[in-house]
Amino acid sequence: MMLLGGSRLGSVEVAAMDTYADHALGQLRVAYGEFWETWLVPTAIGAGVWCARLHADHGHYINAESPAMLETLLERDDQLARRVYSSAAPETRGNVA
């Protein structure tokens, strides 16, 4: 649980939610987090856009309509990223959570 404070109403406890999206993003981060940052962009209609980009090259990104599709595309691009950016990966990751 997180504790949010600083309002006129005092502190409020907020329970961390574990959703399908959180679980899917967690699995993607475990599998590809060394070279890729992954996130979900919510949309007004539909399930959102699943996104990934290289830590070493923010110009290379992937958008997909599902976590399964994003995983397929990451698998395709991950081999190349590992060859091209393997020496840069530790320096570019920083403190990404």
C-alpha cells in the first residue's frame, strides 16, 4: 500500500492494484527488460496500445494492439537489438523501474 498525503483532507491509503495489464507488463519486463522499456497507453475505445522502445535508442519503438502481439514483435526485434546494442545496454538503462 502507498500512503498519499499533502492534501487538506490528510493522508489517504491507496491499495496497489494488480490488473491483467500489470501482470502482462511484468512478464514483458522480465523477458525483455534488459533492452526494452514496455508500457500501456490507455485509449478511450479498446484495450489500449501496448508499447515498447529500446533503452539505447528511443527512436526505435513498437506499438501493438495486444500484449501477445507486442511479445511477438519484441521477439523479432530483440535479436537484432542484442547484437547492435549489447555493449551499450548497462550504461543506458540507468534506474528504470
